[in-house]
Amino acid sequence: MEEEVLETELEEENVSEDDTLFTLSYPEYERYERGWVWYFVAGLLMTILLIQSLMSANYIFGVILVLLCFLLILRNRREPKLSTIKLAESGVWINGELKGYRDFQSFWNVYDPPMAKNLYFDPKGWKSKMSIPLDDIDPVAVRTWLRTKVKEDLDQKDLSVTELLSRILKI
């Protein structure tokens, strides 16, 4: 038993990113172009909700709204960090850190240009799903190769409701 553990540790130490098949670079979040109409409507809606929270003595809701505004402003002011994912024989390299294919429950592609061309991973445990834009990479080639390593979730075909709403509302 100890010999098996020692052998897998030695194998992991010798693993490198040299066996990379696909390299994907993407921002940590999508920045949307918003015009003055978007800001006007958002400000009007925020003002109405703040007045409603004050009139109903729901001060916690008002504080949450103000914090949400500050978070959106701060997020909009900074550039998103670029992340790099490499799909290799040895596993998935996420910003230089190796995750084995056994760490993922499933994967799926959502291909609906121009709205979405994404690869999703569902990690095991309590971690949230990973959404990776495929941009110029052939989704069929990625899917064909990944099917040999991770179970494909064929039930997932569309963007989630939250992802669709965030794209439509540009938040």
C-alpha cells in the first residue's frame, strides 16, 4: 500500500505541462460594454429599491443594495486577470497547478454562437462549476478528446439561467 502511494507521488513529481493538447486563456470574468442608457436604468432601479427599503424600514436590504453598487463599481474599474488552462494527458493545468481528471465529476460543451461557445467542468465536492470560453478552439476536438478522460454530462445543453441573465443584464 505504501509503495503504491510512493509511486504515485513520484509520478506526480515528474509530470510536466509538456504533454499539453489544448491551451485556453480567458479572463476571470467578462467585461461588458455599457452605454448611458444602461447606467440610467440601473441608477433609477437602484434609487427606487433604496426608497422602497427605507419606506418599509428594511434597512438591511438598503445596505445590501449600497454594497452591491460599490462591488459593481469596483469590479468595473479593474481589468480582469487572465487565467490559463491547459488540457494535457496528465490532467488539467489551471494557472500552473495540476488537477487530475479524477478530480472532475463531468464536463459538457455549450455551443450556441454568438451567445456561447463554452466548456464546463464540474469538479467533485463543493466547488462550483468552471466555465471556460473556447473562442478559436474547435469544440468538437476538445469534446472528443475529453470524453476519453472525463464523463460527459449530456443533459446540459444550454446556458444556466443565472449565466443567461448576467449576459442579458450585462452584470
